[in-house]
Amino acid sequence: MYSTKEYIRHLVLFILTLICTTFAGGEWLYGRSILGDGEQFLNWEYFLKSLHFSIPFIGILLIHELGHWYTSMRYGIKSSLPYFIPAWFGFLGTPSLGTFGAVIRIKSFINSRKKFFDIGVAGPLAGFVLTLGVLIYGFTHLPDADYIYEIHPEYLDPNFEGHNVEDGYMSIEIGYNLLFYALEKALADPEKMPVMSEIIHFPYLFAGYLALFFTALNLLPIGQLDGGHVIFGLFPKHHFKVSLAAYTVFISYAGLGVINPFDNIDTLMWTIPLYIGFLYFCFKKAPLSTQNKWAIVMSIAAFQYSLISIFPMIEGYSGWLFFAFLLGRVMGIQHPEVLGLKPLNKGRKIIAWITILIFILCFTPQPFQIGV
């Protein structure tokens, strides 16, 4: 079914991605770079230790894509093997996850709502089950509390008051989602549980957290994302309205604080038109009249400006804006047309609502706050 050349290409990409995520894992877990020197060098010992992050992380991505692939093949729909995308930037001194993820390419037309639903939902459900297993293992097998001193021996110094900018130290604050919080409270030993800023040093917790993050992204009820397929399955006649509403709420939250009424007028003179232009660019491909696009864009900007004026402490998460841009300009917020709108059966509707619940449990409003 696949040529030898295809098998080799996909295998090479998979191996490269595994190596890159292992390098990235070494940087996150132990603060050791493959390009470092002395004690900072990622030697063979730390490479093997970092596999405790890369194998579960890449394994979850693999199971996710195989869920899509197996279901499409079961329906006789041609698709590629999973494409893994290696992306390690340690040579630039920039942190990364070692990958941009993985995708499969559907090569033939999907002619029914049921098939779209089954293919879309199979990936996140398969990955979610494995993610649960990784997190349960991570929470129930926490190392002793003094493990963190192996990573940060400076914490033992009674005069240590925290890292600062002059140290050149990068800090990362990780936000809770409902599922991670619930599993921590139910399973973790409080005396061993690290603070969220130290999760990056615990391979199974960090891999599982990242998997929840990507699961939530995939399950956003927008366009052709897996969550979009779920919404299309449930509400085919109203999919675009739901997708447009979800996209509008998503970008409205993401951009809270970009235009701040408490900035000086000189700053607002360029931030307001620039931001409004960005919003319009995100909505430009939407199948709406120009008048409606501008109405939505101006409403979003006015809502954000007004809300910050009343509640100045509220903030969104600007990190979502790049993903909002990709959704609006690259993937689109529409769903492909299919032949017929036969309703899903009861079992699939139950699965659809379970998937929506999984999205709610996995979504993190502010997943990463990186500072130096």
C-alpha cells in the first residue's frame, strides 16, 4: 500500500523527532544542552534520562495520529502515514519542545458526516487515554522531595532569594487545567508534589501536561480541527455559526490587554489601528460580507477596551493570538461540505459530548508564562 520510500521517509522523520524531543527534554528537565560544556553538556547519561520525557510525549502524539490513520483506513479512505515534524532550536539558545507535532494527510474525499466524525474523534480519544495513563503514573511515582535539589542545588542555600534577570535564567510558570488539578489532588503525595513552575523537571508530568495542552488545541470547536469535526457531527446545519462564535470568543479572550486604555495616547495611536488590522486579517477569509467582518472586528476591539477599562486586572493570553491567526488564515473556520446530513446515532452523540467534556477538562486559559 505504501512504497519503501514512503516507509523510510516517515521512519526517518519519526526518529529525528524522537531525538529532537530528547534533546529538548534534556534542556527542560535538567538544564543541560547538547551544545553546552562542562556540567551543562547533555551526555549519554542525561540523554537516556531525557527519554523518560520524549518517549511518552512522542508516544502520545503517535497514538493520536494512528487513531486518525486507522479509522480512515477502516473506511477505505486513503491517507498518509503520520508525518512527524522535528523542531529543536537548542543551537539558537532557544527553548523548544523538539517538535511541531505530527499530522496525517487525507488523500481522498470524505463523503459522509459519520466518517468525518469518526476520523476526527478517534485521534484525540486515543491520545487522551494514553495521556491519562502517563499522568496517573507520573502522579503516583513522584521522586522524593529532595529530587529538585539535584536540578537546583542553589535552593539549598539559605540566602537564595530566587533567580533574577541578571542570572540569565529563564523561568516558566505553568497554569492549571481542571484535569491536571483533579489528578494532582486525587493521586499525588502533597509532600512530594512540586510547585507548577517546577513541573518541567518531572518528565511524566511535563509530557502529560503538554499532551493535555495539545489535546485541548485539537478539540477547539472551530473549523477543521478535531473539535470542529465533533461540532459538525452534532450540528451540521449550524456548524459555521458555532465555529464563528467559538473563534470570536477565543480571539476576544486571547487579545485582552493588547489595547490598554491606561496606556498613553501616543502608544494607543499605533497599537489600536495595528491590532484592529490584525483582527481583520484573521477574519478576512471567513465567508462573511466585508461589512459583517468589520462589525465583528470593531465589536471585539470595543469589548476588550471596555472590559479592561472596568476591570484593569483582567488579562487574556496573547500566546493564543498566533494560533488564532493560523486558524483564521491557514486552516479556516469553515468545515468541508459533505454529501447528506444524516444524523449521528445515539452512541456517537454520547461520544461527541464526552469529547466536549474532555476539551473543557484539558483547556488551560494561560498554559505557559515564560520570563527571563
